[in-house]
Amino acid sequence: MRTHSMGEMTVKEIREYLRHNQTIIFPYGVVEQHGYHLPLSMDIHNAEVPAYELAKKLGCIVAPCLNYCFSGGQLPGTINVKPTNFCNMVCDIIEALAGQGFLNILIYPGHGGSESLAILKESLRILKWLNPALEQTLILFLRRGDFWQRPLPEAAKAENGHDFHAGEAETSLMLAYRPHLVQMEQLSMDEDELARKMRQDQDAYQQRQSLTGLPQEIVNTRQRPEVKVGVMGYPQSASAELGRRDVESAIKAMYPLIQKAISDAEQARRSGKRIEM
């Protein structure tokens, strides 16, 4: 293959590719706050870098990354797209890919937002429910955290905290693959107590308020006004070596599972048999 990038291919190349391979990786990210040391595009790279590394091993192509979804953050530069709008866009993209003949669509999220992910999975389930043409299509979610669990650094263990956002893992990935976008000299954290809370609970940046206190009420949700930086982790522990190792270990774990899933899906298509869930 001349390139693993679908966006760099021509109509002729896509047509020829589909004759022998019907697998494609679809990455998505978000434009959102990642402290003062990482760019707003962090989660786009977080999707694209592993997606292309995985594509090299699978011998497949990568669709252009969808750069927008829901963040929840509200610092300058963050672009929030309502989860329903994001899900509608992804469903349209999946239908377009399947309509061209792609049978194995691997979705690679670069953003871990639970709101978008939960709605997206259900939206895709209903999409397949209502569109019989997608019955033969394998749609598989690939979240790096599901395949890789590196032990927390000693500092994190001591404080019983976690590395959620703009911390060691994301900073390490960027140092390894996009070092020109990292500004470690600008590294800043929120106030100690707030930073500690956000390391223990990734939703601690949210402020939820109720008019009645009733569990039936839809509460008001905002980002806490005291959040100025938005780092939830330990970026000071980051290194390029860790970044390369993290991506390589995740891809190594994903690869055999994906190969088996594609093989099982092909066998199920031929036999017509399905697994009851």
C-alpha cells in the first residue's frame, strides 16, 4: 500500500483496496483543554497515533479522524459538540463506510468522555437494529485502556490517585510522537486540593447543582469556576520512552484480539450463525 491514510488515497485506490481488504479504523477525538503544556488537539493525536500504529500491523487503512465531540470542559479553546449531534455524525459515517463495502469497522476513541461513549454505543446498536444492511458489519470499539494497564507511578500510588487527563500517559504519548507540540516549561497545575480531587475522580471538575434536591430532577452542570488549568494526573512523570512503550504494549494486546474478531466475523457471515448475547 502506498499509504495507510484513507484521506490520501484516490477513488481508484479505495476500489482496489476493497477487493482484498474490508477493514478500516475510524478514529475520533475532541478539541479541549489539556493544561498549559499540551495542545487542545491532544485527544486527536491520542486517536490518530495508535490508530496508524495498529493499521501498520493489520495492513489496513485509517479513515480521517473526526475531531469534534463532547468534552464538558469550559476553558478557552474547548469546543463542545452535544453528544446527540456527535453520535448522529458517527452513525452517518459508519453507514457511509459500510455502504462502500467496509465490513470491519474499528472505532478508536482518542477521548475518554463517558457521556459521548455511552450514547454512541447505544446509538450504533439502534442503527444496526433499524438498518438490516448493517447486519453483516462488524463494529468494534477499541479503547486503549481496555487493553493496557500500566502500574501507577510511586507518587500516584502514595496519594491513591489516578492519571486521567493531560497527565503522565498523555504527555508521554506526545513526547514520543509529537514532541514539537509539548511545552513542559509551561507545566502548571490547579490548586493542590482541587488537583488531588481531580486525580481521584475524573468528574470532580464538574459542579452539579439542584433546585429541589430530588433525584428525579435534571441538575445544572458546569465546570467548577476554580478550575483554571484542568490537569488530572502526573505530567511531571512523563517521558518519551513511556509514551512509546504504552502505545506498543496496547497495540500488542489489541492485535491478536482484533485478528480473531475479524476471523470470527467472517466465519459467522459464511455460516449464518450468530452468538446470542
